[in-house]
Amino acid sequence: MTTPHPVSPQPVVALDLRGRTAMVTGAGSGIGRSVAARLAAAGARVVALDRDTEPLESLAKEHPDVVPLVADLSDAENLDAALAGHLDIDVLVNNAGLQHVAALEEFPPERFAYIQAVMVEAPFRLVRAVLPHMYAGGWGRIVNISSVHGLRASPFKAAYVTAKHALEGLSKTVALEGAPHGVTANCINPAYVRTPLVENQIIDQARTHGIDESEVVEKIMLTSAAIKRLIEPAEVAELVAYLCTDVAGFITGTSLSIDGGWTAH
């Protein structure tokens, strides 16, 4: 009988991104802002991308290692031009997203297309742009902020659910292609996070379901979760940070739920 080799205890490896450059989309608020701040605190130079100038400038004042980059993810030419001087990316966090709540027969096709452009085509373009640098360095981390809606569907969210499912497929493909080059790609799948996106959604949900806004969080948002509270952006940022450590180098092509038990059903 073969005796297994004893496993030597390993020290906890702290997140140290000194010398690395990260890019975070949707960095002006919510999850993106928390992620950008977390990676900057770990020593990374962070290219914070958003379409709004003011919140980026505010973020850069708080964190000197943050470089603001204003770009419109829905405009391919604008995005490509903005990326031209920022291709030396070691960590890419695709976070930017938006929501529209409406029944399928009433869903505006142009809004559907816009959401796909921001949440699917833009991540593809970003990944395509930064992979050569990651491959050349033999190391890279791509973290896609998906959603519980990348694993489960909900009514009245056709564009968002479609986009998040597409992002899951893109992430898995990147994982398979990037593995020989030291690049990992994963999705993080939160339930409802306390962000401006969710706060704005409460109004839409109330209108669509015909209930009062005060009832939306309890009766719609938290119904499927075992833990009855919203997630804080910093909790998502810590999971992003863990995926950027070297000890997470064997985690790739997967979806990590942070959903309070929603997908346990």
C-alpha cells in the first residue's frame, strides 16, 4: 500500500499586485469601484474604466494608483481607441452592466441590443485586446462579474439573463485557451448586491409586478436566497482579490456563486 506524501503546511499568501496593472470596467460605482479600490490597495496600478468622468476622478483622488479611463463600452470604435494606450493589462475585471425590466413582448429590441453590446461584445473586445500581453508574460487573471442570472433565469429580464449566460460561455472559452499560457478566467455570480443598479431596479420591479417599492427587496429580490440580505460590494471585491492570488492559479473555467444559497435550490 502506497503511503501518500505528507502535505506540507503552506503559509497564507496575501494579495500582492505590485508591478501588475489591472483594468476594471464600470469602476465608477458599486462593485466596480470596490474592486478597483481593493486591487489598488494590493499595490496594482488600476485602469478604472467608466463612461462617466466625475466618479472616476473621485476614485483617483482616493487612490493615487488609479488611472481614470473614460470610454463607452457600447461603442466599439470608441472602446478600441480608448484601449490603444492600455494594453499592458495583467488583471481584467469585466464588471460593467445594466438592467432593463420588461415583459418579452414589450422589451425594446434596441435596448436588448445595447445591453448585449455592453455586457457581451465589450468583454470580448477587452479580452481579445489584453490576452497577448498576458500570454507574453505567462500570467494573467480575467474575472468576469456575472450574476446568479448567469446560472438561473428570472422573468422580465430577457436581455440581462441572455447577456450573463453569454458571458459565462465566453469565460469558459477563455479559460481553455488561456490555460497553457498561465491565464485563468472565471465568473463570479452574485445575487443582489447593494449597488445603484439594484437600487434603480427596485423602481422597475415595483412597476412590472404591480407592488410597492418597499416590498420589492423582500418579495422579489430575496425570495430565492437562504440568507435574507443584500450583498455588500466589498464582499464581491474580496472574492475577486482571491482569484488574483497565485494560490488561486488552479481555479479556472468555473463560476463561483456568492448568492446566499439561491442556487442551492
